[in-house]
Amino acid sequence: MTTKRDYYEILGVDHNAKEDTIKANYRKLALKYHPDRNPGDKEAEEKFKEAAEAYEVLHDSQKRNIYDNYGHQGLQGTGFSGFHGFEDIFSSFSDIFDGFFGFGAGRRSGTAARPGADLRYDLAISFMDAAFGLETEIEIEKLENCHACEATGCEPGTYPEDCRQCGGAGQISRTQGFFSIRTTCPRCRGEGRTIPHPCPECRGTGRVERIKKVSVKMPPGVDNGSRLRLTGEGESGFRGGPPGDLYIFINVEPHDFFKRNNNDIICQVTISFVQAALGADINVPTLKGEKKLRIPKGTQPGEVFQFKGEGIPSLRGFGRGDQIIQVLVKTPAGLTKKQESLLKEFAKLESAKLSTRIKKVFKH
């Protein structure tokens, strides 16, 4: 059997505490452990319910008298069993949640918890960083909950009040002839409450603008236009709502030598007329360094070779692309007399070879 904690201990008050003190302490605990401010936190939910149960007993003179004399067992004899869920708590203490949190029934749409805005950050990275991945740190400017007032917007020790113009409804009625028109209250702008003593740090908004450093880890293979989502790194929510997300859009800078086609990389290498004719071994840059490529005899301009698996890693984790190498043949210029003489001799031999081929064709 679970032993219940002392109600006075839960609310942090002594046994002679007056109702105003009990109510004020409960407000602080309810704000701290409110489920909208602690989404998914089971421990906070239990403390929220525990504080509500303690307040239910201690603010009621009859229940408090029974508890003071007979403890928890005495309350069980009256049929008191606490609350079954959050809705029971909000319903029972609507005056507190309406006036302080703005979460009461009938006003929830205007002042309920709302998620914070998503943010966008454009990040330029190099071609190599996109190929191999990158861990970096960026600075973003965003709105975060004000620590001075715990995001209430009120100067510490003060609380919001129901709007005097609309009575806390957030709307006012105006009669024009036979029609009654409801419009947003101009005094509280539909909030249903006003803050007579704003927090000097956030000026009553509950949030302040801060610059935050965020670590970003990009996997190998990101491409131009890729988008990374960092959950919860957007702006803080309103009235305990969850924070937004940060979306990082990647802009990959072009490379001087490589071009990308999906996960393949494409490059062009230039060889001499002699290398193309006689064949050669050349060194070709790859993402990881140089690699030897065998140029066979008689290679023609524009011919394509391939290095398997030397391309970009797949973002899905299945292998890599290839490196496609296109050969360009450079026509020699600025020849010496000896080079010209040799090429002329070569041309004569080629011409004689062609004539021989033609004669063979006509013989047949």
C-alpha cells in the first residue's frame, strides 16, 4: 500500500497557513508541473495531481478540519478519493486556471498552450563536406521562455487579472440595430486577461530573444536542397506549449573538378595525343586521393572510364555511387620542326595505310 505524503508538506506551508498562502503556493506548483508545460513527463503529472489533491483538502475548511484531526484515513471515511484526471482538476479549480494560466473551459481556444514557431536556417557547405558528412555548430536567434518570470509574463510575485473590459471572455458584444455583434476585446486582444505588472525582463510577453549555439551533424551524401530537421530547436511554445523545430536547408558549393549526378561523380581528364595513341597510366583525383587509370592504346576523345564505388555514399546506407571519367585529348600546339617532321611522316604512313585499305576493298 502506498503511503501518501502530508498535504502541508506537499504545498510547502505550515499547519497554521491561511487560505491565501495555501492558494498562492498551489498556483506556483500547478504552474511548475502543469501537463502542458511538461508533455510526456509522468513524474510531473503525478506531482500536478498530488498538489491538486492537497489543495482540494486544505482550502476546504471542513475537509481540512477532518484531515487535521484524523489524517488521510479520516478523509477516506467521508468518501473523498482525490481526482480521477486532469479535467476534474481544471473543472474544480477553474477560477485559478482561468485567472492565472488562461486554461479554463470556455477560454481555452484563445489562451491555450500553443506550439512555438518552426525556424529555418540556410547552411552552405563544401562539396567534400557533403560527400563525407560534417559536424558543425551554428548560431540561431530565437525566442525562448523567460526564466525571470517562468514564461508567465508577470513580474515575480504578481499574477494576471481578468480583463476589466470583457470580464475575461476575450470578446465584447456590440449592438447595432437589431443585431448583436461579438468582436475581439481591444483591451486584452482576445486573451481574456491582462498583466498589470509585466515582467521587466520580457516586458510581459513570457519570452525573450536569445542567441543559441546548436550542434548539427550531417550524414555523408547530403545533396543540394537536402533538409535536416532538429526536433525541439525552434522557438519556445506559448503557455507551456511544445517548442517548434529547426529546419536546416543545405546549399552545396560547386567543386572545381567534380560534378555530381545523383550518387555518381563526374570528372574530365585531359591526355596528350601521344598518350591516347600509345596508351598510358595516369593518376586521376578521386574523393579519397589519387588513383591510377589505365588508358588503352587508341583511346578516342570523349571516351568514358569508370571507377566503381568511388562516388557519393547513399543516404540510405546502401553502398556508394561510381566515378565517371571522360577523356579529353589535347591537340598539340607550338610544335618544333622535328615534331612537325615526325607528324608529317606519320601522316604519310597513315595515308599509305588508308590507300592500301581502299585498294583491298575494290579488289573484292
